[in-house]
Amino acid sequence: MLELRHLRYFVAVAEELNFSRAAERLHMAQPPLSVAIRQLEQELGTPLLTRTTRDVKLTDAGSTFLDGARATLAELDRSVVEARRASSGQVGRLRVAFSWGARFVTLPQLGQAFRSVYPDVELLTEEMWNSRMSSALRSGLIDLAVSLCPEVSAELAYETIRSERLVALVSDGHPLADEGEIALDELSDDGFVMFPREFAPRLYETLVGTCRRAGFEPTVRGESFHTSWETGVLADVAAVSLVPESVTREMPAGLVSLELKGLVDRADTALVARKDDASATAAAFREVARTVFAAERLSS
């Protein structure tokens, strides 16, 4: 039976055209090398080398077989390298869902840091409401989720990667727009623009709970915060919103962000994954994510 070792032995002899030098190159004795080459020729049914007391030459069949043997060994070596790279997370594809609020700072910084270390991994991202992420992970539709106040499920693993202050957004015509910093209860008479609770229950409760701890029950307006933002009409809505601080990096015209005095709840962003996920690529992404916001976590 033809074995890979026969190919390696033959390539060494064909390149050296000398059994002694080939044996030395292969770190083996000459007699078993000669036996292996004869076994290869018998398996193929044709001589690959002509041997005299003075020299060794390739036959026409040997020259043709040498090209194929080299190609086979090169492809094998390439496959071994790629398999090792895949096992360490250096190649592959990673499908990541993310909360709307992560797209301004969190996801770009994660993506840039990951690409600098793993440039050959294809990163596919999809914006997704928190309520859909758990089922998408369980079904394998996505590999990881970058979620702001994620929904909790027993079969999923969670790792907080950053924690942000909440700030208030108001239109630039709001009476408090020039204050810079306010107490949250100063907005108790305003309507709050949010989103349907079923789209992100924990995030919704975090925002409403922040208002309650400030001493008032927020009046939630019927408009959708995300739709109003995307269509550029949020500044025209006579209402306020609570958002993670990073959202203010790309605010539409007509909006002002106000810092909140006192101890206000923070919004945590977590990486969410299946507990049984053995993907080296996903593990590599998690490892990079731990470092990106490490200094920020220590200072918060």
C-alpha cells in the first residue's frame, strides 16, 4: 500500500539523486530507504529511478511522479498548518449579533481589536433585539452576542465586558438643555421615549427602574426611540430618553446629552454564548474582548 512516508522518501532521493545523502537528510539508514523505494516502484508497477554504481537518475515516470508527490506533500503540509490555525481560532467565520447601543463604540472597538490579532477570521455581524438573541444562539444562527442588559437563559454563558453610565438625551430646545448636568428627577414631568418592552425586557426594566429609584414613575411615550433616532425626528419629539453614554458619540443634530447627578444605574454590556460552545474562534473573540475594556472596568 502506498504511504505518505514513501512519497517523502522518494522526493528526498529524487532531489539528492544519491541514496546516502537522501538517507542522511531523512535521518535514517540507507538500506531501509532502498527497500522503501523498491516497494514504491512495485506498488506503482514501474521503475522510478535507474541506478548504477556511479549515479542515480529519474526515469520519465519518476519525473512525472515527483511533481505529483511534491504537490501532495505540499497540500498535506498546508492542511496541517490550516488545521492548527483553526484549532487556535486563527481562521474561520464568526457570526456576532449586537444590541443597537453597542454599534457606536463597543462593537467597533471589539472588531478592530479582534481583526488586529486574527485578520483571517471572517467576522459577520447583525444588529438584533435582545429578545431574539437567546433563540438565535440556541439554534446556531449566531455564535456570540454583544448584548446591552441581555436576557438571561440557563443554558447560556454571560461575561460582562463593559459598564457605562446612563445619560439623558433631550432636544436642544428643552428648558434644561444648557445645564450640562442635572438630577434625573428634574425630568419627572417629561415623557420618555423608549421601545416596546418585549423587544428587550431587561434593558427596558433597567431604564424604568432607574427612574423609579430617582423617585418617580416615568411616563413612557408611544414613539419608538430607535425609529425616531434612525429617521432623524427624535429631536422633534417633545420627550427625553435614557441611553448609555457611548450612544452620544454619534447623536443626530438637535439633540443634547445631559450627565446625571448622584448614583445612577449603569448599563452593562455582556458577551453571551452557548455554554457548550467549543469553538476556538469564539473563545479567541472572548479573550480579546476581555482586554479591550479592561481599563474602563477598573476605573468605573
